[in-house]
Amino acid sequence: MARSRLSRLARWRHRTPPDPGPYDGRYYGAGRNPLDRMGLSGYERYDRTSSNAEAAAYLLWRFLSPRRSLDVGCALGYVVEALRELDVDASGCDLSPYAIDNATPGARGHVRVASLIDRLPFDDGAFDVVSVLETLEHLDPADVPRALAELRRVCRGHVLATIPSFGPNQFGPDGWLNAKVPDDRVSDYLDLGPDYGGPIPHADLSRDAEGEPVEGHLTIASFGWWTTLFEAAGFERRGNIELLIHPHLARFGLTKFWNLYVFAAPGAPEPASESDPARLAEVEHRWGLDRRVADPADMAAVQAAIDANAQ
């Protein structure tokens, strides 16, 4: 068994590295004036706080209780680093060699270059929790089914994903189209009604100052579309866990930025949430999460979703 695994890893190491596309140093803010983004895609700056890595790690740790986790699209590895500080055996992968070569100290040695649309260098069912945060929308729609099948292969438990989405959401605030399509096309898509799932045609995606899709987002689709594709890959949506997470997502001021999904492999047991008040308070204070300010409108939207599911 060990020899077989080593041979698989050896074959993977000899593959051609994935094309990083636009996700080089410039995308992560290297050489860019942080005060002058000029409508370009990518980050003005990219660090552990601005990436909301600590909020993501906290939610994963609190609600999914990972033992061995994988962050797909890990960038510089901030989520990996934060989870490892919570004693999680966390790993990450990203298609950008720049990101992996410049990984944050606490993630070095635990992150590697890999592409989700290729075979990841991990065994089947290797992870009980997989996170894929603001990543899947960077894939072409035609590549999404293959990517989700690979997530399913390496995940034996739960996936937490954040994906820019629009339309009705059964387990949380609805999504939106603003900034995802040009302003003069929003009303046209709204006129298609709540049953329109997308994905938005490439020609109608919002563009940056260079005429490229904003932030490299190639797949903009509805909650229903993404849910259907995850289910086709063999996952079950766990809306009950999403409803537990949403009040904290709003509390941290992230409702308007992250459209949340939680999926599970069939038969995966419900995770045991961290419930020690002292431990929760210590982690929140350490990372400044207890000092974040919620938008009352976000809290109201979350409460409305909770109430609707309670009926």
C-alpha cells in the first residue's frame, strides 16, 4: 500500500505544472501601489487579515471540527496557518507557484502547487474537511464538474465553499447580480425570474480595466445551479450547518462578500461543534473576531432565512 502511494506521488511530481494563468505576484499585490488599484483585478494587498483567513479558519474549526483538512485554492496559505494554530492537521494547494513559493511561515511545508481540474496529489478520502473559498468561480463552467468530482474524491466528510452566487438561497440570504454582470445588464437578468440559474455567458461578465473578467471570475451562477452540480458529483447539501454558520458570518461582516455552502459526502456524520465558551472566546479575542461590527441589514436577512426554515 505504501509503495503504491509513493509511486502515485512520484508520477504526480513528474507531471507538467499547472498553468497559473493570471495568478502571479501581481495578482497578490506584489509591485502594486496599494493606494492605486485603477480598476484592475487582484488585491491591493494580500495578508492574513484582509483575506479574512482567520474568520474562515474559525468557522471551519468551530462548526466542522476538522482533524485533517485541505484548503483548495489556498493562495499564500493563511487559512492553513490559522487552522494549524488550532491544532488541525491542515494542508493546502494552489495552482499559483508564486503563492506557494511565498507561503506564510506557518503554512510552509504544508502547501503545494496543484490544480483542481487535474488529479490532486492526495489519496482518496484523505480529508474529513475540505474548504474551497472564493475559488470555484475562477474555473470555466465546462471544468466545474471535473473539479467537483475531484473534491468528492479527496473528501470523506464535509466541504465548506464560498462561491459568488445569485438568486434564491434556501438556507441563507439570497445572492445578487450587482458587480457580477455590467450594471446595464442586471435588470435584464432579473427579468428572467428566480428560475434562471446561469451560468452567465462569458460576454456578459463584468470586466476590469483591462477588459478581462473581474477578478478572474468565469463562472457566475445561481445557488440552485451550484447545488445541482455538487449533488451530481456525489455530495449532499447540509443546509442545517449553513444556518448555524450564517449568524457568525454576518457578525463578522462577511455576509455581503461570501455566499456560503456546506456539502457532505453521503453518510458523513454530523460534525460536533466546538461548544466550550471559554475556548471560543479566547480564539475570537486572539484574532480580533469579537471586535468586528455586523451590518444590521445582514443580521436581519440571516434571521429571515432562519425563520423561514423553522416554519
